[in-house]
Amino acid sequence: METRRVLLPGVAGNPIPPPVVFHSRSVITRARRRAAWRDGFDLVLLAFVDALFVQWPNAHVPALDRGQSLLLLAAVNLAMLGTIWITRALPRWKARRVAATWCSTERTRLFNWLER
């Protein structure tokens, strides 16, 4: 004889999953696309400034000579590329660190979502 465990009167043992109220996939996709456009615009603007400095030999920062100005431009280029890279990598690192405490199924689902 099988006995059924009663949780509460009128409560079923298998819960019904909540209905989906908001689909975030399109919002996330749109935000990623907007960030990619912004990064592309920043890189194009940086390339135009680089071209200006290379094409025009008299271009320099007023307080610096030409060599120091080119060194400053190279530092700005590295800083811009580093900023673009770190804004994409840091959230993924944080998500992986938080996911280390989850069960293996949830962790696999997150990593599959991050790879998209």
C-alpha cells in the first residue's frame, strides 16, 4: 500500500513552473549590438586620430614634442583596446566565479549561454 505524503491540503507535490512574463533574450541581443557599434565607433575614431598624427608631421600635443606625442598616442591606443577588452571579459569572469557555487546543470546552462 502506497501512502501519499500530504504537504498542505490542496497543494500538489509537483509544482507548476511560473509563467514567463518577460523575454530578455531580445533585450540582451540589442544591448550587445549597441555595445558592438559603440566599440566600433570608438575604434574608427581612434584610427582617424592615428591617421592624422601619421599623415601630418607637425601634429603634436602642445606641451610635448613629436616623439612624446606619438608615445602618448600609443598609450591611449593601448588603454582604449584594454578598456574594450576588459568590459567584455570581466562580467564573464564574475559570472563564472558565482557559478562555481551552483549545481552542475545550472553551471552548464550558464556556460552555454555565455558562449553565444
